[in-house]
Amino acid sequence: MITRRTTLAAAAAMPFAAAAQGRWQAASGFAEGNYHTRNLRQFIEEIRTATNGALDIQLHANGSLLPQPQIKRGVQQGQVQIGEILLTAYANEDAIFDIDQVPGIVGSMADARRLMAVRGPAIEQRLARQGMHLLYLAPWPLVGMASQTPVTDAAAFRGLRLRSYSPISTRFGQLMGATAVLLPAPEVAQGFATGIITAQLTTAPVAADTQAWDTSRVFTLLNMATSNNAVFVNRRSFDALPAAQQDAVRAAATRAADRAWTMAAEAHDAALARMRERGMQVLDITPALAEALREPSRALTEDWLQRAGSDGRALLDAYRAQR
């Protein structure tokens, strides 16, 4: 006799049955043209080649299968086998996920790489406790600011309606005297059109993707923060693979992690070139503005340490010891 409970049990088992048969689903909230998506797609193709098609992964980009906020839980529950997320979006779960968002912790991509190496094991442990296995981390370029006029000192922030992209960047804008408005990238154009924002904190690739030249004349390289994407797999699905396929996934993940740094640099340079071609000025941060960022950086670092506790302090100390 087939009961409702039997039906539900069969439905719950379906993701793992599919995984055992070598058919996986991957979910990403990023657009097809984004370099993170291109990297993930190459990772998938390398696995397909290495396993002679025995492990076949279908990628659903741009939130087409699961919206970004649901991807982590979708992988955890086995709805999909692989997911890609922006880590800082999950900082409410664990402060380790957004240390790179604190202004002043990193000031270069070399700093970002050292920080990733230090916190990578902590991220892996946290995902493992939730039934997932970290495949690789991938960086975003450093944060800048798109505005109508040059931002040369702290006074330039006052009165701005500043688009932010995370809780920490929102607090940063407030500390600088701006009215900070948290907006996802797809809503930036509408935010400018309606006057909700008059400037934005963002990376160069996102500035170019949102056609910053339509609303801004200047892009200032603040180099004050960065962020990472995490690509991970459902642990039960991964463990069910034959050893040779597990090795193929690990090897492809190592290559994707290395490739991500090159792709991030290329995307950054290409975005700056696009902005210049469209008539925008691209300016380095001034000494006066760099000095003005020090106090907000100290305040936000202390706030982060309060949230992160002893584990966070140990991680930050380990990172600073390498600088």
C-alpha cells in the first residue's frame, strides 16, 4: 500500500538517487556572463571530461533554479548537489563569512589571497558541520565607489544617498556621514532612476554590469574591502561517488580556485577599461581619503570582533602575522 509517508520518503530520496546515477544539478545566483559563472561552467566541463561523462552536472545560473538566498539550504537538503553563494550574504549565520568586508582588513588582492588561505579551513569546517563539503573559494575584486563627482576626502560622503551591498558596507556609509541604502545589484539602476541612491559602493565588474556611466562620472578605487564566493557540494552526494570521480572533482576544484584569481583580475581591468571608454574617470584613492577611512575601519573591526568572538580574533591574528 502506498501511503503519503511513503510518497514523501521517495521524494526526499530522489536527489540522492540522481546523484548516485551520476546526474547532478548545480545552482548559482550569478549571471551567465559573470566570470564566476564562467569559472563554474569550466569546472563542470573538466569534471565531465575527466569522468568520460559518468558524472554529468547541469548548471542553472542567474537564480533560474533556486534564488540566491535559497541555494545554501538547497544544497544542504539535497535539492541540488552543488551551489555557489556570496559568503557575506550569510554573515548572520557566522561572522567568519564576512571578515573580508571589514574596511581596512585587506588593501590589495595579495592581502585578500592571504586572508582566504587563513580562513578557508574555518569555512570548510562550518560547511562540513551542516552536511556540505567546500570545493573552492573565488574572490571578487576590491571595492570602489561610483559617484557624480570625485570623492577625495570624508566631506564628499556627507549628503550622499549611498548604495551599499552588505550590512558592514551599510554601517560604513553611515559612519562616513552618508545615507546608506542596501540594494542588490539588479536594483541599482532603478535606485538611481528614482533617486533612492546617488552613488554606489561596488566592484568595478558590477559597476560596468550596471552601466555606471549612465549615472556616475567617477569611479574611485577605494581598495578597502573584498568578498568571496563559495562553491560547495552536498556531502552525502559527494561521498556516494566512486573514489576516482571524487579525485576528479577535487582536481577540478583546485584548478578553479587558482583560475578564479586570474579571472577576477581580468574582469577588474576589463571593467575599468569599459568605464573609461564610456567617459568615466577612474581615480586612485587620495591620501586624505585613505586617512579618513582609518577611524571607521577601527570601529568596524571592533564590531566584527565582538560578533566573531575568540575564533574570529585568532583568525585575524593569524592573518596579520603573515602580513
